[in-house]
Amino acid sequence: MTIRVVTDSSCDLPRAVLQENGIATIPLTIHAGSREYRDGIDMPRREFYEQLPSFDPAPTTAAPGPEAFWQVYEQLAAEGATEVLSIHISSKLSAIVDIARKAAVETTAVPVTVFDSRQLSLGTGFQVLTAAQAAAKDASMSGILQLLEELIARIHVFAALDTLEFLRRSGRMSRAVSALGSLLRIKPLLKMHDGESTAERVRTRRGAMHRLTELLKEFSPYEQVALLHSNAADRARALLQQVRDIIPAAEVWMEEINPVLGVHIGPGVIGFACISKE
């Protein structure tokens, strides 16, 4: 029995980790004017965030059609996979899970199980890596799914946005609310846990960093912590030094948030993806 794992580029796992664990990744797409960019292939993420404020009209995002998933599933079967586990961003945030399920039904070469991570970014990525490592140890599909369900309850992702402007531009909030937020210097703080997204309002950037630290304390102790940012590496490193006493002594990943999320949240975002011990 050989189980292979598939995900999409929104999982934010480092490329080396994906390659080392044999994880197949389907790139998502950003449309900017007449141009189309495949995440992680056609434009470096840092360059995307540098250009994001100047894109006119605002970029949009798209998932590939079922055929892109079907082709990956069939290729893995050709490579010897006897089962495929396809793990993707929360179905409450994207249609990717539904598209993958359509492709799974059309795949005849190998059984495909599609799993809704109920998370985003490295909240999904942690699950993808856990599944691939379990599959490498010959865990069964049912065993891996049970492992993921237990893991989901312990994964928290939370991030502070630097501005409301990109939520407004992407159509995720009204212009009036955006204008009010800018006037009051509101820094939205978004949280994701077990498929439920919530938000808080913080008045200043300093207040937002303080609230991130409070949340980090709230969900500790941890098995693993990763720092996420969108073109804000220096500020992210500074925050990391301030919270070193809260997080595990092991290496902490620092990853740039994928442009598919970046279209909506903009540059300057800092946050954490964490696995609590209990």
C-alpha cells in the first residue's frame, strides 16, 4: 500500500519540505489585469506583495479546474500510488475542496480521498505534512484521517492585518466600513480554528502585536509554531525575539503568506500558525 498526499499552494509549506516528503502541490492562480500568475511559479511572493498596491484593477484569485487535480491524481497512480489523499484549504474559504472532489469522482486509476483541512496557510500545511509522514510509515488511510481529525482541534492560526484596504478592494467588506477603519486606525486581527473564522479589532499596530502575543500565550504550550508574514520580514523577526520564551526551542519556520490569501489581506500582515500540545 502506497498513499500519496496532494495539496495546493495555499498550504505555505516550504518547498524543500514538500519535495522531501513527496507531496504533490497544485498551484493556485492570481489574475492581475491581463496577466495570470501561478503561485510559486511565475512570480516570487515578495515581488507580488511589492506590486500589490499598484495593481489596477485589484487582482483576483482562481482555483484550477478539476482536470488539473485529475491529472495529478493520475500521475501519482502511474508512479505507484495505491491511494491518494488530497488535503486543501477550508471549504468555507474556497471552492477548492469541491473542485478536488469532482476530480476524485472522475479518477479511475486510483482511489482518491479529499479532506477539508478546515484551516488555511500553514494550518493546512501542518496537516499535509503530518499525513505525508504517517503515510511514509505505512499508516492506513483511516488511521491518517483519524490523526488529522485529532490534529485539527489543536491547530490555531491568527494574524494581524496592517490595513483594511485590501479586504475592501477584494470585495470582502464594504467601502464604508473600510473608510471607518482607516479613520480610526483599526488593525483587524483574524483567527481561524476548526473551520470557524473570527475577527477582532485592534486600534494600533503596537496593540496588534501585543494581542498576537496574548493569543500565543493563550494557546500554549506548543508542539510546533510557525511565523507568517506578507512582506514584513523585519517586523516579524522582531516579534519573534519578543516571544521566544513562549514558543518551543526547536526551529521556527518563518514563511511568506501565499498571494491567494495576500490578495485579500494585503502586505504588512504578521501572524502565527501553531499546534498546541493539548
